[in-house]
Amino acid sequence: MRLSKLVGERLKDASSGTNVKSHNYLLRAGYLKQVCNGIFTMLTPAQLINLKIQNIIRQEMNALGGQEVLFPVVMPREMWEKSGRYNSIGQEMVRFKDRNDHDMLLGMTHEEAAVHLCQNTIKSYDQLPFMIYQIQTKFRDEARPRAGLIRVKEFTMKDAYSFHTDKKELQNFYQKVYDAYNRIFKRIGMKKFIAVKSDTGMMGGDIAHEFMLLTDIGEDSIVICPHCDYKANMEVAVSTEDTISFEDSSIKEVYTSNAKSIEEVCNYLKIKPQQTIKAVCYAIVGDDKNTVIVFIRGDKEVNEAKLKRIVGKEIAVKDLSETGLVKGNIGCLNLQVKDCQILFDKSLENTCGMVTGANKEEYHISGINLKRDIPDAKYYDLAKVKEGEKCPICGKPLTIERGIEIGNIFQLGTKYTKSMEMTITMPDGKPINPLMACYGIGVGRALASVAEESSDAKGLVWPISIAPWQVYFCPLRLDDENVKTQAEKLEKSLAKEFELLYDDRNLSAGIKLTDSELMGIPFRVVISPRSLQNEEAEITIRKSGEKIMVKLCELNNTLHDLINKEMEELNG
């Protein structure tokens, strides 16, 4: 490929509206062009990377016996009504009517399509286990796209679906995919990634893992124990903590004036947040009459993912204007409110000497002993884990890091096969709903995540396995007749053996070398009037910056050795 003909341009700066390094570099290097918020065109260099990532994924899925299929992007309403997700998924799913006034939708995931394909096609136990997978465009009307390809509306994704006769078989295959995912992310050049337990969310099922690239720009919080193997997404993370109690005393109503927040109440009463009981109110989505009140220790925050699992429904912050509840003074003692579900976080269990709202303006109640005063209270794990709390496995302090989700796997059970009435016949002649698992990787997000991790102050630094080209050939002074002649010979020689980007522009050395560093091609070959005097070329290794002078007659062999060495390091 000749750079003068490559569609796209290299820029000194890019107005991307974000400080995410990878996205700015991808725009500046001519890899992406934004169409609108959350939607991008991938130019040739990005598409070449995209295809290489897909091929690595295909190799690993095929090695597991995966069968590639292609589901439709558009699906009818009826398919999703059977699973119950047509109405349970919110505005992120795009719904529309076709010209015949039929309700349709754009696929953001394809569990329903997978079951539809296998229903009445797979009939007997001896056809299981099997896995089908696709690499397909999907659309999710993301409310807050961010960081370029990290969080978008339209995206390319590999999603796979396996079917099983029993739980043991499912777990065994799930582990094989888990191992394959580790290989995939290593092969595409990721270094600092981990697998963590995660929330099953809208996918359903019992067990799920997310693969996370640890990076400061990540929007997920990952709870990690540096002392043992405990790792979990904040949505499901747990910790152990000693009960914090204060001096037991009798209940007393205390005047707190206009103090409403935990900070204001603590300042007024000269107490610590750990001595207060905070009330957080939620509404059930689609049912404004019902209220969920969570009582939790004042220094903690409610983990809404955990709360949704306990409630079993979608939740939203409650508008208290018509409830009769006194905002800032809601208390757990003698609370009188209709249609209310009250939950206590385990941080309050066995505590005493606590302060809660008095359910009237300007007053709180002190001396609360939960065991004595609310003996029927039921306690749940509803709090976000905080850094420094104790690991549930080894008891040592936990740390919290940021991460980008680069892949996920779910044990779905019979959630979809049962609701969509897919059955297979077992040896005894009885029908069962097969068990399912699903496995996803966002291809564009993987590209951007590698770019975020593998870049420096000069630009992108692509791993050899997914680089758009292996070699950036950069002759300097193409107005020199000898350079031009040798460049044409070398271009033909190099293009036969390597994926080559030839910078044939007659521009200054500064511009050409800067562009090569920005684009991140693993190896740069430079010839100039001076190097040709010795019949030499200069090879620069993009990753390390190391420069090597080699004879022209040894150039190809040296490049082969360098490429093989990087591939061995990547796979080793």
C-alpha cells in the first residue's frame, strides 16, 4: 500500500472532545472518522486490524468446535416477546415498524436468534454439546457514548452460544471458553488483563465472568485482593468487616434543626458517619406507587446492581414529593408508609448507639440498637465495597482498580430455552430444555483497548499480531535519483514478503518519521542518500525505539528474524 493513495490523513491535533489517548491517536493517525456521537467509520488501517482480531477469534472458536453462523441484525417483536425481553429492556434497544406496520427491532444481542435457529433443528441429546458463533454488527442506543470505540452505539461483536444436556457438561465447556479468551487477549497483544466475577444483568443466568483490561480510563471498578486470587466487578464484589458499634443507650429524640445530609447531621451532633443510619429511596420502574427503602450505614453507598438482584426488578431513584416521607429525616424506627419494601444492609447488623431520622422535620433519633429496637429486620449485602475493607477469602485489605470490559461469558441455564420452548429428547424419551451459555467479545472495543495500552508519547504502538502493516518503508529524499531507484527496487522486494506500507511522499524527513511513529507500525525501514553510500538501511523497532543498521542484501532476513521474535514474545 502506498501512503500517498491511502484514504485518510495524519493530523497534528484532533478535536475529539475527550482526553482518552487511544481515541485521539486513532483519529489523528487516520484510522477513524466520526459520523455522529457513538458511530464511526473505520478507515483501511483500522479495518485491517479489525480483520486480524476477528481471525484470531475465529481460530480459537473453531479450535473449540465452534460453528460460524450469521444471525440477522433485524428481528421481529415476537421472538423477543417469547423470552420476555422485548418489554424488560429499555430505550437502549431500537424498536421500529416496517412498511407493513409490523413491530421490529435492531439486535443488540442474539440469544433469542440462537434459540430460534436451534429450535426444531436440534432435536436429540446426541447432537449436544455444540457451539455456534457469529461476528456481526449490532446496535445499542447507548445514552452516553464515550472514549471513541470504547463505548459506542454501533459495534462489531463476536458472540457465541453453546447448548448442553447437563450442568457438568456446561461447566466443562465454559472453562474451555474461559481459557480460550485468555489466549485471544494475549494473542492480540493485551498485557494487563484479568477475569473477574460479574453481575449477570439483563442476560440472566447464575454465573458470569468479565475480562477486564486494567487502565485508568476504565469505567468499571474492579475489586482485587493483592494477596490472593479474589477478583470481582464492583457490582458483585463482597468484603468482610468487623461490626462497628457505639455505646448502647436508650432511644432519645434529638433536635437537628435543618441538618439533612449525613455530613450535616454528623457536624450538628458531633458524631462520625459510621454512627448514622442512612435511608436511600428507590422506585420500581413502571410502578410509581411502590417504594424501596434501603437503610445502610452512613459511611457506605448502596450498590444498585446488588439491590436489583434482591428486588428482582429495575429500580430508579425515587421522587419523594408525594410519598409523605421527610427527605433527610427518614428513619428506620416507627416508619409509617404504604406500599413500601424495607431492606437493611448487613453493615447495620448487631450495631447499637446509632442515629436515624425521626420521620419528621428537624429531628433525629439516637441510641438505636438494631437487635433490640427492630428485631424482625432482615439484612442483605447491599453496599459497595470500599478500598481497604477485608478480603472475603484471606481477610487482607482489598484494592480497587479501574478497567475496560473487553469480553464476557455467562452461564445462562434454561432462561431462554425454557421461555422459548426449545426442547431436546433424552435417552429415556423425555424432553428437557437444554442449558445454554453465551460468550461475547467486542471487536472494536478490543482494538481501542489495545491502542490505549500499547501507545506512548509519540503515538500508537501496535503488537505485531494485529498491526495493519508489519513494515513502514520510509525513503528520505525521494528527489534524489539514487534513493528513488533503490526505493522502487526495495518496495517490490519487501512487498513480496511482508505486509508493507510504502511512504512514497516527497516530504521532509520530520513529517514522514513523525507520521510513522503516530501510526504505530512495528518496524520502520529508512533509506537515505547517506545510508545508501554504504548500501545500508536503518530499521527502527517501534516498541523499543532501537535502531539497527543492516546491509540491503540482509534486510529481508533481518526483518523476518525481528518479526518472528516479536511473535514468539507475544505468544510465549
